[in-house]
Amino acid sequence: MLRELIVEYGCPLVVANVLLEALGLPVPAMPTLILTGAIIASMGMDGDAWVMRLSLFNVVLVAAISALLGDLLWFWLGRRYGRRVLGFLCSISISRDTCVNRSGEVFGRFGVRILTVTKFVPGLSTLAVPVAGASGVPLINFLFYDFIGAALWAAAGVALGSFFADAVDTMLDLLDWFGWGAAFVIALFLIIYIGVRWRHRVRLLRRLRMPRVDALQLDALLSQDPPPLIIDARRGLLLQRDPVRIPGAIVLDESSSLVILDGIDRSRKFVVYCDCPNEVSASLVAEKMKRKGYPDVFPLVGGLAAWRGAGFAIEPLPLNSAAQEAAARIQHASTQ
């Protein structure tokens, strides 16, 4: 059944599956590429080898073009809406909410060239493209590296299927024997996978439940003596796109090291802010500080956006801050 479906609608199925995955739906296209490569290779064993190679090349080409079309939409959204589209992706992701920071750090380290391998890394491929758009990567650079990455990814899938054609053919016979029961088993495993990932996220958010302060409370605390120390936990792309801070905030370095706090009275109040969904980055820093003996640490609800939205003052990052150095590296990498 599955074999006949791919034989009759091979390329359209590849186009649809790859495009849907590129648009962000949880429908992995690699199994389709492997199956298609295996079936074409099996059919080519009794026919013209050049026809088989041309068919495999066509599958790789249409898959790469489909992936590029889907990625172009996210690239434009990243260019047009920046942090908002990244925040949206993280808010619906089953991965933890610090994915924007991680993607920004990877992009800042390797630049637009990272697009050649992102499709091989689950989770990173979804965010790297809008990160590229938000970072101001030239369109021609994006098209070049993204197409190379998509072609390598598609070729890897088709090559795997072709190389293991006999094993895949045996598996297809087994699936045909199970009939619709095989589809049920596959769907069950997919549901279990999503459920496990979602459970990990829920456990993280539950672990990071702690008292928080909002912008108005922080403003009132700043009038006390001594005032709380404010820590900016943003990194990478978020600092590059918004190089300001709450006045006097201590900006952590890229590794979120707390060494810079050595010598400060640990009994003081600390307020940590970020600019990510659910204040996860700030909460992770606060949790780490509590383990190191800082008892009064509070994440800022809504982060920098909430502070600025309430009309309170902000100031540019210091010229010699590690944050601005990291932002400069990201800006440089985006043009490479």
C-alpha cells in the first residue's frame, strides 16, 4: 500500500511533506525521503541505471526547492517581525523556552554558514531561518547557504534509502502485512514522543516556579536603601537587536557566569530579567544564584519589554560590556 502510493505520487508527496515540515508542522520529511530513495533504487535494479540516478536527482532537487520555499517565508517573517516571531516559535515549541537564546548563540558563532547543517539538527532548523532574517543576513547569502543545506539534507535522506534499499523493502513488506495497524503504531509512537517532550517542558516550568516581581514592584524597590541589584540575563541575538538595559543593570557574559557577582553582599535583593517567554532564562539564572547562596533573587515578570512598556527608564549598554562585544560578533557573523 505505502509502496504503491510512493510509486504513483512520489515527487508530489515529497514536495508536500518537505514544505509542511519547513513551515513548522511536526511531520518529519526524512522518512519520506528515505522511503522514496529506497523504492526508486529497488525499481532501478531491473532497469536503466541512468534513469534511476536521474529520478533520485529529481527527488533531491524538488525536496531542496520545497524546503527553500518554506524557509523563505520564515526568513521574511524574521526580517519583518524580528523577536516577536522568534518568541512565537518558542511559545509553541515543545522544547524549553530558552531556544531563542541558544539559536542566537549558535548563529552568532558560525554565522549564516550554519544554515548548511541546521536541517540535520532537530529544533535548530526551525529557528535558525527566522534568526537569519532577524539578524539582517542579505537575501542572496541566505538563498545560497540555505539551498546548499537543504540539498545536502535531501541527498542524505535519498542516499540512505538507496543504500539500504533491501532493508527498507523488507520493512515495507512488513508494513503492508500489518496494513492500517502499522499506521496506528507509527501514530502512537509520534504521540508518545510529543508527550514526553511536552512533559519535560512542563516539568521545567514547574521547577522554575518561584516568587516574581513586576515592573511597578521593581520601581518601588529601587527607592529602598539599599536598592536591589538588577541583572540582565539576555544574551546573543536579543542583545544585538536591543542593546539597552535597565539603568545600572549588571549584564552577564555569554556563559551566564556568576563570577562577576563575587564580592557583592549575598543578602541583598537581586532582580533578574530577560526577554523570553515565561521568563525562563531569568528563572534559570535565579535558580542558579539561589543554589550558590543568594536567597533573595526574583525574576522580573515580562522582562525588559514589561519594564519599558510601563514607561520606566532604560539606558544604552556600556560600550565595553561583554554583551555589546557579543552583539558585535553576531552582527559580523551575519554578513559572512
